[in-house]
Amino acid sequence: MSDVPDDDDDVDWKAIFSLVRQGKTAEIPIANEREYARWAKQVTKRAERRGIAVEVNRGLAVLRVEPRPAVAGNVGAQTSSGEAEP
């Protein structure tokens, strides 16, 4: 389910980050092995500039860009009965 073009120069960054903001996974097609690291770094840097926390995972000929779950601030752990633990 790739919503971005195959050409490296035509990556639609707005579409990628729009999907991620919606909680969906976006895929960037990768042409060869050495491009994985370069694209992963670029995606991470662009996401940080937009204030978006992402996870970039390697797939078969694609990089999967997924939203990183928000870290809860001062929320205590809860037991299965719903009671907060100290």
C-alpha cells in the first residue's frame, strides 16, 4: 500500500507525513541496498523538523514510516483491574 511515487526525486513528503499524522504507515520505495540508510536518515530528519515522532523500518525494497507512540508523561501504571499502582 504505497502512496508515494517510485522515483526518488519525486517523493511526496506531504503525503507521507499526512499519513503518519493520521496514524497510518507510509512506504517509500527504495531502489538499491545502499539507499536504505540515506533515506532512513532523511525521513527521520524531516519528521523531526515537523515535530513528528516516527519509526523507520526496513521492508523488502521499501522503507516503512510509522508513527511512534506518544510516551505518557506522568501516568502511573494500571493493573488489569484498573487500579493505579504506586
